[in-house]
Amino acid sequence: MIKVLLITNPKSGIISYEDSLNIVINEFKKYDVEYTLSKTEYAAHAIELVKKTDLKQYDSVCAMGGDGTLFEVLNGMLSRTENERIPISIIPNGTGNSFMKTVGIENVVDAIGKISKNEPKKLDMMKAVCGENIYYSLNLIGWGMATDISVLAEKLRFFGGQRYNIASVFEIIKNKRRDSKLIVDGKERDGAFSFIIACNTKYVGKDMKMAPKAKIDDGEIDLIIVKKTSSFTLFSVFPKLFDGSHIDHEACEYIHCKSFSIQPRENGSLNIDGEIIGSTPVSVNIVKNGVELIV
């Protein structure tokens, strides 16, 4: 029998938490999966749960929620010593499930089917060093407008998944300038930027195909760089984000790299997997086969 520690975010999802949980429980019964339920009660609670729980009895820790819940479970797991870690499984139940969309598992039935097979894979992740703090990412690390959009989108949760698109429009109109040194695989450049997003997955936010060439096991970061340009130009780029054609736009630079650093003139917050956490200056590198996931 497969045993999982099920960590759920009651505030996640677009249907009621109880309805979502009942669907999961019924599917677990079909596949004879035994679970222990832990509900998160505040920000970073999932990190604490994974750090403090004795995981020896479980086959995986299952993150049920959006990308934020997965981010917390990941960082809780990576805070443990290597011999104490177990695989992470995922049930998509958020307004944004970028990682699961990338791997092609977007519903509960398919996700639990994978969990029941218990076949973990070693996949890549990004490691971000912000001063004394270290964060791990499966999806994205964004700076500049990418962070501002997430901050505003959090205040617009009543719009559901569309809040990212609405927030994007407002931030494009504001179009703040950001001066920074950018170091990519050891090569330095100075410039004014609108935003920089590092991706491990193809999708970010809700259905934005930010990094259409991204692979979660190729040992590379897909880096999207947009230099400071007019709001008019940014508005012409925006609709292209949904089919990935923005990478051919003259305003965008698309790079594959192993590492990069952002050292701005004015430090600010980062967007890591949809969470506003960490701050610049930041150094990021890819960790190939850094985590075991059941997907």
C-alpha cells in the first residue's frame, strides 16, 4: 500500500476546499492509497510541516494546492539532510498550477494515478541565493515587473486565474525602469530592464507560455530578458506570452544558461514560484536532478 503525507492549502483552488478534498479522498480509496492529512494554517506552514514530520513511514509528501504550496513543500524537503528526504508528489488544486501544466497533469484523477504508481523521477530545480537565505524553485524566479505583477495579483484574488492578466495590464501602464548589472554564465552587462524571468517550466502564472523551450530535465535555465522599452511595445508583447511567440519579438532576449546574477542599483523583492520572497542581489544556478518528484 502506498502511504502519503497529504499537505493541503484550504485557501487554494477555485472550488470549495471540502469538495476538492472529497474528490481526492475518493480517488485515494480507488487506488488504495493511505494518507495522513495536514492542513496549512499560515504562510510557510507547509515548510515547517515537512521539516518537522517523521517521513520514514511515507512514500511521498503530497502537495495539494497551487504552485505556492508546492514551493513550500519543496523548500521544506530541501531543508532536510539528503538521507532524510523522500519524493514529492503533487495534486493540482490552485488557480495557478504552472509546474503540473508543464508536465501535462492538470487534474486530480491523473495526478493520483501517478501517485499510486510511486515512480519518482529526478528532475531539475533552481537554487537562488539571496544574502544568507537560500530558496529552491521548480517554476520561475522573476525580478522587476514580474514581481510587481504578482504583488498586485495577490490583491486581486477575487478575479481568480485572470488576476495575473489584469495585474499585467496595470503594471505595463506603470512601466517602471530598473537599472541593474546582469551576469549570465560569468559574462557581465549593465542595462535598464523591464523584467527578467528565469524559468524551469514552460508555463508561469495562468497559462502564460513564458519559456516555450524549457525542459525540466535538461540542466539549463531558460532566461527571458526584457530591456526597458515603451508601454506600447510591452502591450504588443503581452498577448504573445500565451503562445510563446514573444521570444521572437525584438524586445525579448531568450537565453539558455547554467547560472545568472542580478545586482540592481535599487534592490527589490523577487517572485519565486509565485511567492513574493527573497530580494536582490540574487545569484541563481540550476541544480540538475536536484529533486525527486512523482509526476
